[in-house]
Amino acid sequence: MRITVTGAAGQIGYALLFRIASGAMLGPDEPIQLRLLEVPQAMRAAEGIAMELDDCAFPQLASIDISDDATSAFDGASIALLVGSRPRTAGMERGDLLAANGGIFGPQGRAINDTAAEDIRVLVVGNPANTNALIAASHAPDVPASRFTAMTRLDHNRALSQLARHTGAPVSSLTRMTIWGNHSATQYPDLSHALVAGDPVSVQQDWVESEFIPTVARRGAAIIEARGSSSAASAANAAIEHLRDWIGGTPDGDWTSAGIVSDGSYGVPAGLVSSFPVTSSGGEWALVPDLSIDAFSRSRIDASVAELLDERNAVEALGLL
Ligand code: NAX
């Protein structure tokens, strides 16, 4: 299985590559060919990571190639983890951020279209993840749009962890958590269908609104404040779990969250890459259908979807789609 990781020399890359190579994503029996894509100035650092990967002598790791050229990096890839992106720097306008990322994810989408394997599956981690996935997908007309996804699994896991902490129930007893919308502060972590040991969650709405939702939505900022840099190991873990479940399937009776291309369900305009409750079987994500959406959930989903629409309009206006 050929796996391409962009932004390989970054901090998520450093936490991700060793776990992929150890078999945490695809199991212990799948030989892995790693392709690392970096910008030219980070090639040396990527070489250092490749040396460390060598030094682990992972039995599954068949080869490592490093490139600063997207066309060769995605050649024959069955999995692409698009981690490298242009971060927002002080004083940067949103339009500049979207344009800079369009310059990365457009060409990468095109390279995936032209060179990746037929079974390519793409996870976009680099922010703004949902809209970067939309841009990449729009440049890959020959790849089914369902193969492009954006990562909201970290938000999902953060929500599980906060609920476990509040209720005292172990994470292993929690199911049917949902993240809706954008991977941003407008995301909606939804407890209305979640179960604790098979029973509906019983918590105060006040806690949901004033503690749970803001804590999950702002967890990334809290990590930066405490650690001095953004989430890396937890983001890498979420990426591993997203791909593991996509390929291997979600457990019966449970679901997870992923940014997928909307088919218009739940009032999310078709074509937007939005987080939904999803199951996977046979290597395909499927939306969890027919969930009841109460008025509070509706307003939260609509707010996040409005932000996704704004981002789509902005990148459309910039000619990036
Ligand atoms: P780093 O700045 O440590 O690493 C990014 C790496 O990407 C750098 O090595 C850089 O050289 C490389 N890069 C930049 N442009 C590239 C290109 N065109 N091709 C290949 N490589 C390129 O960032 P890191 O902490 O690893 O985070 C990476 C991205 O993940 C950021 O956009 C970050 O915002 C995003 N995150 C997304 C999360 C999610 O849940 N979806 C959570 C964690 C994280 O914040």
C-alpha cells in the first residue's frame, strides 16, 4: 500500500509517520511504501525523519521516498494524507489564507487526479481542512468526490473525552458522538444522539452550551496556550483512526465523524465538505440517515454550514474551484 504524506517534516508528520509505519493504521500485515512530500527548504529535515524511520527497522515498512514534486509524490498512492498547508500568520486576511492554500491544494488535487492509484483515499488535515478538501476534490474530476475527506476526528475524540470526564463514564462506554459542520470554532459537537453504556446521555443543557461545546470547539487554542504549539500527537492519532475506520469499517452500533462531501442531507447544501455522523463498511463512508434534529441542533448546524458556504463563495470568487 503506497501512502503519501504531505508536510512530512512538520510536527504532525513527525507524530504520524512512525505510527503509520508501525502498522497502527493498516494493521501488522500490510507492507507500506511511504512517500513524503515537502517543500524544498524542508527536504533535509524530511531526510532526517526518513533516517529515523530506517532506524526503527519496522518490518512492514518496505520503502521511503522523499520528494518536493507533487506529481511524483502521489504516483500510485492509495492513501494521501494532506497535512502540509499554509498557516495563518499575524495580520493575514482570510482571503490571503484561502488563496495561499488554494495554491497548494489545487495542484495537489490535480496531481492526485493524474497519478494516484484508482483506489485513492484522501484525508485533508491541513487547515482550513474542509475547504482545502473541497479545492483538492474540485481539481480531481476523475476521482469520485467521496474519496476526498476532511479531518474532524480530532474534534470527535475531544468531545468523547470531555463527555467521559464530565459523566465519569469510561470513553469505551460512549457511542454515537457527532461533530457537524466545519473544523473550526463554529463546529457543533452534538450529544443529542450520544449514548453512555447504551443509554441516552443525561446532562444539563446549561453544561452543554456553556462548557461542553466551547471546550471542544476551542480545545485547539487551549493546547497552543499550554504547549506553545498546536496539537500534533492527538491530530496524528485522529488521522490514523480516520483512515483505519474508513478502510477497516466502524464498529456495529456506533458511528464516527468525518468531513465528507454533502449529498444535501440534513440541510447541508450538496457539494460542501462538512462533518457528519458516518459509518464505514466496504471502504466507503455512509451518512447516518434519519436522525432527528431539534431546534438547538438546527441553529448550531446552520451556523457552521453558513461559515462553510462563506468559505466556498470566497474560494469560488478567487477562481480556486
Ligand atoms: P507544521 O508547520 O509543523 O508543519 C507543516 C509542514 O507542511 C511543514 O513542514 C511545511 O514545510 C509543510 N508544507 C507546507 N506547504 C507544503 C506543500 N505545499 N507541500 C508539502 N508540504 C508543505 O504544522 P503541523 O502542526 O504539522 O500542522 C499541519 C496542519 O494541520 C496545519 O494546517 C494545522 O492547522 C492543521 N491541523 C489540523 C487539525 C484538524 O483537526 N484538522 C488539527 C491539528 C492541526 O492544527
